[in-house]
Amino acid sequence: MPSSTDSPAVLPELVTQAERLIELGVHTVAGITADEMRAYAEKAEGAPGAAAEGALLAVHPGRAPASALAPLLRRDGKPGFVVTDMPDVDEFAPCAVELPDAPLYLVHGVDRGDDMANWSPEEALPALTERTRTPLVLTEGIHWILQQPAVLERNRCFMTIGSRLRKPNGTLDARTPAIWISNGTGRDGKERRNAPKVGWCWWGNRHTWLGFGSATTRTS
């Protein structure tokens, strides 16, 4: 069964995405020059599927971690943030997904997974696999919102279950990363109401407002 979403379908051209990342200083975080990022985007623009699917330009999380990207998100003029009880956010690494071994790569066919709202991550992962889709890692989800802020809507946000934290004993932490909109309650603080929020959900829990970000493939 194909995935279904009402999220924005057309991403900006890759050269436009590159300029956006340069404007935000992501290239500096990643140790890449602006010219290198522009050259990659120009070359990748002609790659198979890049234009047809509206590919997402992503920086490898090893170069630009979630903790550095989240504050670059904006909604209602408010910066994004990582919840206080997730100080280990950058330790959530790609799990059961393979990222290209390159500083920059493309993510094809991104989808918010609205039709999976109120599914648990435990239920969603095998369903995505059956659909031959790959779950987004956290940094890919942030990159998507940086390029298309409208992807993050009230009651239509998403988890990024391609990122998991493996504990010292080898088992997986029960938390799974997600990106949604703060209500300004609790430790978030009233000043953060409506701000983009990187947080976590339990592997076995369901949430009516969270789908599952996924893609068809990744290429370098």
C-alpha cells in the first residue's frame, strides 16, 4: 500500500536548498565551504530522480548533528529547540537504515506518513518496510522542515524512527525521536508556545498527531 500524505509535495530545487543551508550557516557546522555545497547541488540537480521527485538535500548527521540543526528551525518567529530531557539527542544514530558515506546526499520521495497517525513506532516500522520505504533519521526530518516549514502543522507532525539510541548493553533505548509543535507547557516554557520542538516518544506508544517520516531511497 502506498503512503498517503497531505504534506507539501514539491521541494525547492537543490541549488535553492543549498543556498538556504548556506544562509543558515549549516555548511560551516558541517565543515564544508559554501562553494563545495553549491557545486554539489548543481551537479546533483541533474541526477536521476532529483528533479522528478523533488529530492531533499541533506548533510550527514556525523557532520551536522541534530543539536546544531534544531535551533535553526523557525515557526511564528520562534526558534526550534530540543526538549530538556533529551541531552543525548546526538547519540540517536541511524538504525536499520543505511546513509550514504558522504558529507552531502539526497533523500528521495519524502513523506510525512499522515496515514499512520495513531500508530506506534513498533507498528509503523514493519509497515514502512513492507511498502519498500525507509524511515527518516532525525536530521533528515529537520532538514526537510528547514526547506519546507509548512511540513510541520498542528496535529500533523511526524516521528523519525530511523534514529535510535543503542545502550551500552546493546539493547535499543525505548525512546524514538519526533518533531512537533510545542504547546508552551511544562518545561518547554510559555515563551516557546508554537515553536518547533524536537522530542521523543516511547517505542510502543501511539499519538494521534504524529505520522512517520519516510523516504523511498537515498543517493550520494
